[in-house]
Amino acid sequence: MSVTSLDPDIAARLKRNPDGLVPAIVQQHDTGEVLMLAWMDDEALHRTLTTGAATYWSRSRGEYWVKGATSGNTQRVFSVALDCDGDTLLVRVDQEGGACHTGDRTCFDAGGLL
């Protein structure tokens, strides 16, 4: 993870986990469909807010990734909101193609538990 240019007022509102990350729930902007959960640090959030392209921190690869950069399944960001506790982001996007790494529309297609 790198030094960031995230607005200090926004950074001060974030409550990060011990790894400096905040979970980001990703939702289709017009239907409310929950697409996926990803992680952001300050720099990923800064990149998302300034470019409009959803950018996340990959815990497994240890690097930033722009959703769709290799798959073509892009996310154009419509809005980003912080929850009341400052510990979760809601990223509302227009999803092109599948959001899940499996190719499914959503990461929550694996079947209900209840």
C-alpha cells in the first residue's frame, strides 16, 4: 500500500481494520443488487473518487486493481457513501458484465444459507 492523496477530512472519518483496510460493499446503482464485497485503503478510495473507476486493494495479490482492467467487466462509479460508524463503504456502480471473479453477475450467486 502506498502514500495517499485522500482528502484529510475523508481520511479522518474512516475506521480501518488493523491492515488499514475498509470493506466496500458494491451495489448496482439502479437496481440495488448487491454485487460484491471488496477492500479499500486510503489510496484505493482516493483513486476511486478521482477517476470514477472502482479501484480496490487485493489482499491476495498485495496490489491495487481497477475492476475490469483485465476482464473487461468494469464498474463505473456513481456514488460512494460511508456508513454511520465510518467502518464500511457503499460503492454504487454501473456494472458491465460479471462482478464476480467466477464470471457470475454477483458474488452472492452461490446459494442461500437460510
